[in-house]
Amino acid sequence: MTLLIIGALASACSSPKPPAAPAPAPASPPQTLWGDMKPIVSVKELMQYMIDPASDYIFDSVSTVIQPNGRVVDKAPKTDADWEKLRIGAVTLLEGIYLLKVPRPFTPPGDENNSVGPDATELSPAQILAKVQKDPVEWNARIEALRNVGLQVLEIVKKKNTSELWDASENLDVACEQCHASYWYPKEDAEFYRVLDKRLTDFSRSSSAGARSKPPAGSSPGVGR
């Protein structure tokens, strides 16, 4: 009896064991911070209304103009406002060009570029898409080339180094033209420009010949001879 009493007292005085901790809930998949990007305009419109205006800040920042009287006028950023406009162009270009990584139509609905007819020089939207899908590495490389120019100009703005703007403008022109020649009008090759140059030369010669054979104003053919 004594042992039973002692055992009962020991059992009553001992603290109960805490309940087992619940198993941790399975981790939920991480959520996308900003969500999916949904394009509003086509590549053609993005270039027309955003990338091209941004590039004009760079192209127009430096120039040399020879006026009819022979005076040479050099243009370059001089004020803080001038450099701030250039910064706007650089930032818009280097950030905006990455929007070309978001899948979007290449032209607005119904716009087939100059891709129809025997004299067509541009690719259709379907042809551009097929080219990009075949070699996405080139597409991304063209984008990075343009973005690098934006980064270059941003550094120039920080240093306010006017002389380097000439190189940046040239780099931008090369990057734009190489991208357009690859995706927009690859048919405009050396042969295309050879034929075009011949047409312009022939037209110029025929126009000059017509001007020489035209009688002076106010006179009649054969009168006064």
C-alpha cells in the first residue's frame, strides 16, 4: 500500500509532456513579384514612339553644320539642361530596349510592311518572327548592342565628355542599321543599292538632258533663228 501511495504521488507531481509540435506546412511556391509583362504595342510602334525618339536625343546632341555663307556651327551640350536631355535619352534607350525581349507582334494588325510585290524590300511580320525564332541568340545580341550604347552615353553624361559623344552617336547608328538590315530590310543588299544608284544616275541624266532641250520661257521654237 505504501509503495502504491508513493507511486501515485510521484506520478501526480511530475509535469506532463508537452504535446508534439505540428508538422510544418509545405512551403508554397514563390510568387512572381511584378507579374507577367503584357505588351500593349507592336515592335514597330515601340520603335516609332519610344526607341527612335530616345535615340534622337543622342543623334542630335552633337553636330557640325556648314551654313551657306561658309560659317561652321558646332553643336554640343553646354548647359545642365542639355546634359539632362541626353540623360533622358540614354536611360529611355537602355531600359526601353529590353522591352523587345517581351514577346509582342512585330507590326500592328494588318500592317505587312513593304513585303508585297516584285519591288518589295522588307520582310513580312511572319518572316521576321520565323527569323527570330530560328536564332534567338542573334535577336538578344542585337538588343544588348543597343543597350550598351545607352550605358555608354550614361557614362559620358556623368563625365560631361563632349568629344566621346561622336563615338557614341556612331555606335548607335551602326547598331540600329545592323539590326534593321538583319530583320527589317535584308533585301536591301549591295546589289539593291547598285541598281538603285544606276536608276538615280539615269534619272539625273535624263532630267539634265530635258532641261537643256527645253526652250527659254517666253520664246517659241523656231522663232528668231
